[in-house]
Amino acid sequence: MRKPEMMAILACILLSLAVFIGSTGLGYAVYRPLRYYDIFSLVIAWSGLAFHLWRGRRAGQGEQP
């Protein structure tokens, strides 16, 4: 994996943690379950990342490392 891909994965993980902690109140407020639009935003973000990685791999199939 190249550096931009690693940065994208790290950003997605950090943002997912921020959404989870902010939405549920984990650690600083009364716990509440994830709401549907929080789950939807996480699915969209991770789907976009997966598509980007898949597209990058398909484009680089003919290249040698």
C-alpha cells in the first residue's frame, strides 16, 4: 500500500471513532445507541474508501512494484 492509501485508511478509522464516540456519548455522557444516519454515514465513508482502493488496485494491475 502506498502512503496516500494508508493515510486514507487512518483518516477513515479516526473519523469512525469520532462518530461513534460523539454519537453514543461513550465515556462522557449517558450511553445511547447509534442512530440510523450515523450508521449510514459510516457505511458511505467506508464504501467510498473500499471503492477507491479497489479502483486503485485495478488500475495498477499491469504495473510491477
